[in-house]
Amino acid sequence: MRPEPFRVVARHQETADTVSLDVEPCDEHAISARPGQFAMLWPFGVGEAAISYSGLATSGRPSRCRHTIRRSGPISAALCSLAVGDTLGVRGPFGYGWAVDPDPTVPMLVVAGGLGLAPLRPVVEQLAAAPRPAPCWLLIGARDPDELLYRDELDGWAAAGLHIATTVDHARAGWSGSVGLVTELFDEISVPPDARALVCGPEIMMRFTARRLQDLG
């Protein structure tokens, strides 16, 4: 229950109000978080906030993980203002997490709305790192093109074999993708009934996505 000191080792500006922080424990012990888990992050003197893991430790970097934070209040604003070399308190990991189906013949469907792509990113990275014979889809929805997360990673995920489709609620000049709800992207793909789906986003988006998945069997 006591926060441990972590150090910011990298900072990525994802959107105008969203930042990804790569952090490592000051004593460099290994981190054993799983996709879907979260940690309590404490910018000293402000308070704690529950933030999902958007990047997990690897064999090459066993003590590094990533958190993606959107500025929405005093605690998240303080976290977003941290710079490389700054220290924060961390408790966790907490939660049960998700698991990628170990059977490579099971199709996988990842549906993300807005900031919901952040906790799903470790799942996407696992699917991209170990290509499967079964198809894997990544459907992403955002309010507008400027709020799409990890845009510099999409091409790499696609090159690894993921079928990616994106949509926005409101288009901007130069946007050539789909416009509409993320559930409308189901019209562009053919998902077999044995597919496994992982969904994260606003509650109403998850509710309509679940209904659409039920309709598809």
C-alpha cells in the first residue's frame, strides 16, 4: 500500500492534452504487470490517480512500463507536466488484467474508443509481436483526427499483420478515413462467430459494441 519512487525516463506527447510517460522504479526491480491492469500514480503533493498500463515491461527492459494520461483535473495535469528525470510515487499493479487467447487459430478483435486504446495497447503489441494464422482486427474510434492515439505506431501494427480501421466523430480537413461511430466499422469487416473480442472505451460505446457483437453471434 506504500507508494514506491519511480523515475520518468521518457515522455511522449500523444495529443494536445494527452501524454505517455515511460517510468522505471528507482531501485530498478522488475515489473510484472499484465494487460488491463492499472497502477495508482502519485505526483507528490497533489494526490493519487488510477492509470492503466499502456506499455508493459519486456525481457529487454524488465523494469520499464508506460502510462498514457489525459489532462482532465489537478492530478492528471500534474502527471502530464512531469519531465524526464522527475520522480513520482507508484502503487500497483492492481486489477485482474486481460489475456490474449493462447490459441493462435482463434481470431482476435480489439475495439477501442478514445482513451480506451491506452489499456488495450499492450494487447495490440502482443498480437503484433507474435503474428497469428487467424486474422486480428483493431477498430479505433476517436472524437476527431487530432485525438487519435499512437498514430506513429499504426503503420507498424499493420505491417505486423493486424487489420486496422479507424473512424472519427468529426472530420477535419485532410482526413480521408471513415466518419461515424466505431460500431459502423463492423460493416467493413467479416468477423467469424468464434472470434474473441476485447473492448475498452466510453461506457456507451462499449454497450453498443457488445450489442453489435451479440448480433454477429
